[in-house]
Amino acid sequence: MRNFTLYPMSSYQGKLAGLAIIALALIMLLVVKFFGPLSFIPKLDRDRQLILFFVFTVLGMYQVVFSKEKNEDERVQRIRAKCFQSAFMIFAGTLIAILLTSVTSHEAMTFSAVQLCTFVAFGLSLYLLLFHIGLYFDPAWNYNDDTVLVNIRKNKTFFIIYFIAIATILATVFLMHKS
């Protein structure tokens, strides 16, 4: 019996297509940002073109996240499962913190299209960061049911990079909220 998946993983070529979409969308974002709106999209002003290419960047990230690796084995699947779990917990915690902040500020919080897209990009990039750290930077990444301290000792490099990434993300969110 096959395992049920809500969104099946696409092939490695899907990952390459997602990377191409990301690269093209980021180039177009930079062109619009620094040189103005593109003339071959006349119905959209500069801000809407920026949003359009940002959405394409997120769609490319989504394609990369749900694509298989070139050598898909049990280790990659275990790393993917743990990274999905970790990224979801961090993303959910961040959203809860944002919502609690809006509740305590006594102001109605509304989100623009860019902010909503940024939330999705944050979650996808968090997963991609964790997945690629686990996949490429720590080949001895072990998952077992040991205690937290034992796992931290086994995976020192990952947790140092992980701590720096999380501290940077939190500092960025804090500084963006301040201004």
C-alpha cells in the first residue's frame, strides 16, 4: 500500500526548475527595484511589479522545498522530516508572537500582500536553511532519541549555525518591528 501524501514530491528536475524560477524572479526584482518598472508589463506600476516578482520567488521556493534530491535516500528523508518539524515549530512560534504582539498593542492589525508573502517566504527559507545545513554541512547528522544535550554534543556545528541563524532572524524581526 502506498503512503498517502497531500502534495507529492516532484523530481530533481522540479528542483532545478524551482531554482531557475527563483533566480529569474530575483533578477527581475533587482531590475525593477533599481531601474524602475518594466515596460513590457505596462498595466502594473513599480510596486505591483515588485509584488509580482516576489510572489514568483516564493513559488520557486515552494517548488524547491517539495522536490527530491538527486540522491534521495533514507538519511535525506529523515533530515527532511526533522527540518519540516523544526521549521514549522519556529514558524508557528513566530506567528503566535506576532499575533500576541498585535493583541497587546490594542490596535487592529492588517497585513498587506507583501507582508503575507514575507511570512510564507520566511517559513520556506527557514526550512531550506535547516535542510541544507543538515544535508551538506554536517554529514554525520544523527537523529535518535537521546537527550537534547547528547544530540547537541554530537551535532555541534549544526547547532552553532542554527543558533546564529535564529538569533539573526529574531534580531531582524525585532528591528523591523521597532521601526
